[in-house]
Amino acid sequence: MTRFNAAFFVLILAIGLWTAPVFAGELPFVPGEKIHYSVKQGMFKAGNAVLEFKGDAYLEGKKYTLITFLAKGFNFYDEERIYADPVTLLPQKVMRDLNIFGNKENIMEEYSFKDSFIRITKVAGGKTTIQDISITNSSATDNIYTFLYRTRLQEEIKVGKVVDLQLPTLTLKFQGVQQVSFNALGKKYQSVMFRSVPAKYTLWFDPGPQKLPLRISGALGISNTVMVITGYEPK
């Protein structure tokens, strides 16, 4: 087990974030891992995206774990930098740069769990607006991308498994509902399909060692889209 893997594993066990046993053996991802996706809207390809686990990063003198998401296509650009707590992988600061059909926005989300609110600062059209959103579960409010990595730390991905996702204004319950054959990266996966209640996302996970999110369907910042894996770089 690498130094990063061992330290991260011990910290997670210490706080009991997931029901033990959390994960046995090597972690399914390490800093530098990239997952590439084709972005589709309806039957048409809209662009490409890459989700990267960058590992340790510092912002304003504080240490975080950095996860990035970048999607580009015809008339859209969406870059998200998620600074997560190194122990829990819950988001602390999220910075987004958007350009949708020429409409540019810079958005910062600052999670204040101590005061149970998220501050959203948006700069668009030369104007700055600030909005504070109260959060009902200040200890576990998540982001869809950090949620994917946290789910990959589960001991098993299987039909019948239930995983909760607490978004700022909505609580979702995911359940593995069926096993689905999925062709990707030159091989056939017996993926596990997870559906959320309320219906917002559908996720296909590889139940193997990497627990790769093979397909993601739902609201992903550039409207309702489907992302299908096209490439994988372990690090």
C-alpha cells in the first residue's frame, strides 16, 4: 500500500465515515487518475469531459484534496475545481468557470459547515451576486463528483446496495437496482446500475477493483446529460 493510500485509509477508519469495513487492500484511485467521457445530449454527442483526482492541493495556506472536472464541446465550456476535505472528501470550496453559448459565469461555492450554510458568489455580465443557502445536514453535504469518489471507497458495489447523497437542497437515496452488461474500453463490464430517489441521476459502476463510474446520467452543470466512459488513465 502506498504512503498516500495508507494514510488516507487510516484517517477514514478513524472517523468512521463509512460503515466498517470500508475498503480492503489498495485504494481504487490515486493522485493523477483521469477518467475520460463522451458527453451526450439525447442521441447526439455534445463534447468530451475528463474527471481527475489530483490529490493534495493548497489554497490560501490550507491543505485540501483537489478533484477537477472539465467538459468542452460546441458552444459550451464547464470547468469545476473541487477542494475537498482530505479526510472526508466532502467539498469545502468549489470554483466553476462556465461559458454556455457565450454566456460566461464564474461561480464560487464556500461550504461553511460550522454555520450550516453555503455561500455562492457568482460573477456574470460584470455583476457580482452573493447568495447564502442554508443546509439541513451540515456534516455530510456533498457534490456529485466527490460523491463518485466516496462511493468508490465502499467495500462492495452490488445490486441492492444503498448509498445516500446529501446535496445542499436535496437528499437523494441511490440503490443498486440491476446488473447491466456494458461495453467500454474494449471490454464487457457487468456493471451495477444505481438509480436515485427522487429521480435525478442514474449511475453505472464497475463492481471490479477500480469501481469505475462507467456512465453518469443526470443534471451535470450543462443541463441533463449522459456521460459515457471513453478512456481511463490510472495515474
